Amino acid sequence: MDQVLKTAEKISSMQIRGAGRIATAAAASLRDFSLGLRVQSLEEFNSEIKRAADVLVKTRPTAVSLSNAIRMVTKYQAGDLESARQAVIENADRFIENSRKAVERIGQIGSRRIRDGDTVLTHCNSQAALSVISTAHEAGKRVKVIATESRPRFQGITTIGMLDKIGVETELIVDSAVRSVMNEVDLVVVGADVITANGTLVNKIGTAQIALSAREARTSFMVAAETYKFSPKTILGELVTIEEREPEEVLPDISRYKHVKVRNPAFDVTPHQYIDLICTEAGAIPPEMSYLIIRERLGWELEEES
Ligand code: RUB
């Protein structure tokens, strides 16, 4: 269990972050846990796997990628202990490989929306969004990227670092400069933590005001998301929990103040009306088609839930 607790700690402290990365880290952790699990019976194995899954799923309350990944890894029907172990290992490896391929495919599909000479604005640090940009760059298109800092955790610095390495020209802006530059932007590309049944996006705090600003400036707004970022439970009416993180992330010396409260929601909600396109590995869809993605790709979960 030590290894699972370590991974859980890395996810909650954001050493491992981003909806896709935390999902594959959780899958790998369950696989390794299953490999090393010394138990006598299938029942014990099942209950230990469930215990580990519960620890992992609680680490970041918003990201549906975590619960979807864990469901996919722990979904097995086995008659004995060794076949259960084998199933968890195979499920985890399949999830990790499919997730890698999905990001690649999203890059191929989404990059078609970028034209030579375009300026693209991105927020936070999303593997899927960066795959769109880097695929366009690799295809020889000249792309300039405007990246927001993404306070309070400054994931934008990671983004410019990654783009710099592959030779993409970037401009870094503070989050509040988005409207000032929006008229120069051809396309906004962001990732997703959750997409609901009606195509609403939950992503890094600040995304909603970028979408609002893009709409006002008539700039296209695209979401890049693997299908496991869609939330089956939203079909059943469940609301997405927005993670509120420690105030110290925003104001490290908060203890100096007596009457100050810091609010630190990590994600916000962008209505589907502000989204032009969601680019998934199954194709680029209008947000209103999210329901179908959930039914076709994650339908098994609904059957279990209802
Ligand atoms: C990261 C974030 C990213 C999505 C998508 O938030 O909001 O836009 O998770 O990323 P945090 P990816 O830094 O708090 O985890 O496309 O890599 O899954």
C-alpha cells in the first residue's frame, strides 16, 4: 500500500498534475499494487484493490479522469486470484496505451484547425491542448502561442517550457491580460478536467473568462479532451465538485491577516454555448454531442450506476 499512498500524495500535492497524467499515474499505481499484492484469496484481492482505488480516487475531487481510469482498471470478472491480478495488469496497461494514443490522435485531428501563421492562446498546461499545437508545428505550420501564467500554480510556465523545447515561439501573459490580446488570437485551445452530458466544460480556473472574452471577440474556442474526460454521472444528474485548494497557494503569509479569507477554487465552469468544438480521439464534435460520446464510450458505467 505504501506505493499507492506515495502516488496519492504526489497527485494531491500536484507533483503529478493534469487530468490525463493523474489518470495514467493512478492506473499504473493500481497495476503495480496488484503485481506485488500478497494475499491468499480472490476476495482479499478484490477488497485490497478496492481499498487502493478509494485512496486514489479521493486525491483530486474534480477530475473525472481519475474515477473513469480506476473504473476501467478495476472492471474485471475473474474466477480466481491470479486471473484477477492479470486482468488488473492488462486493464491498466491498455488504459495507459489508449490514453497515449488518444492524445496523439487529438493532435492529428485538432491541428487541422490551425492554419499557417496562426496565433493560438492556451491556458494552464494540458497534454491534449499541447498535442494539437505541437502537431501543427511538426507539420510545418508557423504557430505563435500566447500562454497565460495560470495563477496560483503557474502551470503556464510549464507550458512555455515545453513549447520552447520543441521550438514554438511563445508569449507569456498574466491571466488578466487575456482580453488585451484576444483580438490578435485566431484560436483558443484548452484541455478539460470534466465535460458534462450537455457539453459544459470544467477546466482550470480562468478558463470561463477566457471563453467569455473569446466569444466577445469572435475568436474560436476549442477544447482538446480524451473521451475519458467525459462524465457519465452527469447524465444521472450528478453535479461536478469544484476542488477548493489551500489559501496559502494564493497568499503564502495569510496568517498575518486577521479578517482576510482567501478563496482558491481550482477549476471553473464554461457553458457549452461558448465552445465551438471539442476535439476527442473519436473525432471533433460540437459540445451538444457530448451525451452521445458518454453513451457510446462510457455507457457501461451508466448501466452499473442505474
Ligand atoms: C490542469 C488542467 C488541465 C486539464 C487537462 O489542472 O486544468 O487543463 O487537467 O490537462 P491542474 P490534460 O494543474 O490543477 O491538475 O490535457 O493534460 O489532461
